[in-house]
Amino acid sequence: MKRLKGNPLPIGILIKEGGVNFSIVAEKGKECSLLLYRVGSTKPAYTFEMKEEDAIGNVRFLEVQGIDIKKYEYNYLIDGEIVTDNCAKAVAGKEIWGKEADRSAHEIRGRFVSSDYDWEDDEWLKIPYEDVVAYELHVRGFTRHSSSKVKKKGTFAGVIEKIPYLKELGINQIHCMPVYEFEECLEDKVNYWGYGPAFYFAPKASYSSSKDPVNELKDMVKACHKAGIEVILEMAFEYGYSVHMMNECLRYYMLEYHVDGFIVNPAVLSPEDVRKDALLKDIKIMKYQDTFQAVMRRFLKGDEGMVGEVIGRLKQVSFQDGVFNYMTSHNGFTLCDLVSYDRKHNEENGERNEDGPDYNFSWNCGVEGPSRKKSIVQMREKQMRNAFVFLLLAQGTPCILAGDEFGNSQNGNNNAYCQDNATGWLDWRKLEKEQELFSFVKNLIAFRKKYKVFHPSDEFLGIDRTSCGLPDVSYHGESAWHVPDEYVSRQLGVFYCKEEKLFVAYNMHWEEHTFGLPSLAKEEHWRQLLSTQDGMFEETPLESERGVKVGARAVAVLQAVKE
């Protein structure tokens, strides 16, 4: 091997023809050396001093020619401390989940990654925001349970095995919780979710069934794209990580992994700062915002004074802000638990039930936790159907929490960050038990896609934009054209009139109500298409064209049809 002067940029490594450029930040006055290991060894085979007098600012750098990147790994030694490159594109020594590696004993090392991968003409899908139906999942927890019936449980390959399921459901975008190389071994518990310090450029080795996380993550993205599914990665950068390095990391995943977009924390990295980057200008940049969740959960459980806010949430299209709608996410109750618990039950986390959000806007339907009482079970099933209607018939990008479509439960734990067990994993046995709920969600997704009024490209304005004599959206109550804005109201009728004429009647009161219906042209008649009362998608005539009865805590959807 031959040493050359090298270049200070980029920070990290750059594989060149015949050699590798190494660059790392090391404060002045500290000794710094590059360590090269033969693959699998924890003893350095070569050491190259990186002298301070050769540095530019606090950046030490050099180039090594004649290195076979398939046979070597690397670290740095800074003032006697083993330092693994924070910009490493892959990390050795972390292949086994839950096994704590000792960096000081050279057990963790940076790996060299080749860009040689056959993408088979793969491209970014660029699905319009309004046409997306997203699905949030944890790569390990999605298939780790024995009931998942996949061969490669808890891995990127396991996600690939579940793609036919996602397609059947109607999903065309997945949101992956952190898939980079985070430290899961904490002092007294497991960092299951993956937040905290990490090697952000490196895909998690223990999420790979093949011990090649780089190519396996690429395989997952490519397979998803072939199925028409976008891949969005959550990048939970730590405070103090520079905007330059964060954008560099996003560019890397976009270009090297064909990732379709990212979820970022705007308090750490604002979407505006990302979009200033010329390469990232058109990539999907998304963020969590719980306004939709809070409003619609309160409406679901029957709180007073919610109608005005519900109107705002149902019509809001916030694509430009990267905001997506969700009733549940990994942070909080699952949907099944939302309708089964009034209080959080996080005792197993070991924090005296003091962790996790206290205000969940949940309702247990009469009994805390599991129940065999028929009336309670039926109410919970109906409330879950209602929640899915809220989410999937609102105008905006919807995101479903993995497992909600078949009633997955975490036993009331609303902060399962350390639950790498049956609590945090999806229990696929419930899919067999909850086929009716699954079928309802699948049909509802197809229903949303069929009718453009539920996924418009721009926000409805409440005016006549098609010269049909009716506004594109209007709001009704027990009397047509009267907005039920009284504080005690728990009912709302929404009339959409653009490509189609559809009426959604939301009754979150515990009593039956009749909704007044707008008058139609002579050749048109109202037909009910679905009801959450029984979960049936079936076209049925109404008893009267002037109004529709909607049962307690139920939603009905009607369409104007010509005869």
C-alpha cells in the first residue's frame, strides 16, 4: 500500500480508482492515525499517522493506494481512543441484534461499500402526494413474530416477503422507522425504536438476513418499486448534527438507495433547509404533525365542540408542508388500544408508568382492556371502522400504522420504545381473527382511490368551480345547508360535488340522527354506498330522498346516481 496526501473533502471516505481517500475531523493538539484491519480481524494490520501539520483546519486526511476494499475495514485512533467513522457507509461488528460490541476493543469497524449494484432500470416512483396511501412500519417488528410466517423474520428481506400483503391492502408507500445503524443496547433496556446517536449513513446490519445490509436494503427498495410502493425513511438526526451533513446523508440515500423521500424532525432539520439543496428539491420531505390526530380522536370519542375543527381537518391539503394525516403512529396507542383503554399501561417499561403521553383522547367503550362482552366488542369494532373512515376519506395523505388494519394491540402500552418482544411486534394471528376489519380497510382504500373527491390535488374552496350550481364542498346537519356548529353538536354532513356527488354523514353522538340531504336534479337519486354500522359496502336505496338515518356512533356514505 502507498500513502498519498489526499483531500479534505468529502468528510468520511471516497473510494477512487486505485485507492481510498480518508478524511476525519480531529481537534488540534490531538494525535490521529488511520487503522486498517483485515476483514473479520480486531487487530490493526496497518497504521497510517495523520499529522496535524498536514491538516486543514480540524480536518485530517490522506489517501491510501493499492488497498483492496473487499479485504479491509477501518477505524481511527484519536488520542488513544478508537473512533469509528460517523460517515461510514456500513459498520462491521453489529451483525447480531442485541449483542453489545466493544468499540475500544476494535469490535466495531467501518466497512468499505461498493456502488456496484444492478438496479435493473429502477427509478423513483414519484407518486403524487394526493394519491398516496402510506403505511408506517418498524422493519424488525413488522415480521419478527413467529406468526408472520416469513422465512427471514425481522429483516429487510422479511419486508420483501410481505409485499404481496401490502399490495392486497392497497398500500403504495411505506414509512420505515430508523433503519440506520443505531445502538440498541442501552444500560438497562433495549432501544427498540432506534432513536438516539447512530451511524446515519450505514443501514442496520442486524436488519439483514444476508449479512449484507447495503444490498439487502437496496433489494427491498427495488422490490417495493416493482410493486408500485414508495419507500420513505425516517431520519431522526440528533441535535448538533450539522445541516450540511444531514443533507449529505439524505442525498446519499436518495442516490445510492433510490429512496423516495424522508421523514425529518423540523426542530432539527427543517424541510425548507432540505429543499434548498438542488439535488433534494423535488424529493418527498415529510414530518409528523399530530393536529389531525388530536382533533379526529376527540371527535371519535364524542367530545363536544369539535365540528368546526373537524371541518378544517377533513379538507386540509398540506402537501407543500409535507404533513400527512394519521390516527395512530408508533408513538402512542395502536388503534385497537385507542378504543380499548382510557389510560396508558406502560408498567413493563420500568419507568413506573410515568413515560409516554398522558393525554391520548382515547375511550375504552366501557371496560378497560380486553373484554368478551358482545356489546363492547361490537362498539370497539365500529369505532375502529369509524377511525379508518375519518383517515381515508379526509383530503390529505393518509398513513396507517402497521397492524391497525387487523386490530394489533400493545396491551395498552403507548410508548413501546423498549419492547423488543411480543408487545412491540405485530401479532399476525389477529389477521386471521379480524378478517372482517381487514376486508373493510382494504375496501375503504379502494373506495378512496375510486373517488377523486377524497384525494384531490388541491384543497376544495366551498365555491362552484365547475359551473354545476353547487359548491365543491359544503357542510350540513339535521337540516340541509345548515352547518351544525352548536357546541353540543357531534354530527356533520359533508357534501362533495366535483367529478362525483358524494355525501358523508358523520354521527359521533350516542343516539341515532337523521341528516338532511341536498336536493338533486330530477334524474338523480341518493344511494347509500357504505356504513360503519355494519361495515358493509353495498349500494342500497334510501327510504326518503330528503334525509338519511345514521345510527349512533356511525358514518354513512351516499352517492347521487342517475336513473
